[in-house]
Amino acid sequence: MSEPTDFTEAGKIFEQSMKDALAHIDKVAADLAVQQEKAIDDQIAAKDELSNIRREAEKISAEAIEQHRKKYDENVRQDLLLHLTKNLIMAGRSVEDIFLWLEVKEDVILRAWSELGFTKLGDHVAHVIYDDMGKAGDVIFYRDDISLRFPYEFGAGLTLATVYVPTEEQWTAKTKLPVEDRMPILEFIAKRILRDQAKGHLYKIENDHIKIFLL
């Protein structure tokens, strides 16, 4: 009769295997807990970083909006100053008055002159516009320090128009300018009239008028 099988050794091996398996499971569980904690920490850190990014983005956005608003406000201010400067120039106010009243920079004056059509005349800049009242009107001469009005009327035949100006004897009393300024100003006005209103015509400066005519 054979000997009974001894399961003691196998039982020991099985028991050890179970212990090893349980130990491995415990280690895996511990590692998983660590990973879960790390994942939670990473999630919290990510949320904090996202909050920081959002706050920074809001700050940058607010700063950008404020910069844009300031730039817009400054552009509006500069446009308004330019508009006021043009109006004062065309009202005959001197550059000194405009600087005093508006406290504008020189480039605003220069831009206003340029946009209005002022060009150099001796040591000054000047411009001419026309106040048309039908068969007559005024030629308005602007210089950076003064404005002068000279009446005109349309003519007949070869004479297009006659612009009435002070004589040499009347010039200083009526314009408050030295007589040596008279001919440069009248020449400037006559040439502007031909350029603006009477292309192909000629002009002649007489004692008390400028005649615009055709030959």
C-alpha cells in the first residue's frame, strides 16, 4: 500500500504565494494612493495656474483697454485742438494768440496751415479764400499774424472781376501793415485768384484795385 501524499510543503508554497500576492496588492494600492494624491495635487496646481492665467489675462486685457481708451481720448483731443486751431486761424487770430489760448504744440499749427492750404510768403505763411455773395463778395487774405478783407465785384466783357484794395497812401492806416508789405500781398492774392478762380486769365495791379481779365 502506497504512502499518503504530504501536502504540507505545497501548502507552505501556496501560503507564501498568497502572502507575496497580498503584499504586492498592498504595494500597488499604496502606489495608487500616492498617484491619486499626486493627481489631486496636480489638479489643484493646474486650477491655481489657470486662475493665475485668467487673472493675468484679465489684467492684461484691462491694461490694453485702458491704453486703447487713453489713445482714443488723446486722438479725440488732438482732433479737437486741430479743429479749433483751424477755426481760430480762419477767424484771423494770430499764432501768438492761438498758442496762448490753446497751448498747442507747433506741429498742430503747422498741420493746420498745411490742411488749410497756407503756403510761404516771405517770412510768413498765407492763404486766400473767397466769400461769394452773388455778383460781388470779399477776397479774404490770411497770414499767420493777420487777416484782411478786400471787396470784389464781377465785371463784363474781358474783365472777369475787380478786387478793390487800399492805395499806398491808405495801406498802413487800413491794414496796420507797412507799405512794403503791400505789393507782395497783392501779388499773392492775384496769383491765388488766377489759380483758384480764373485759370487762363491775367491780372494787373492798379493804384486801388486788382483787375482780373482776358486779353
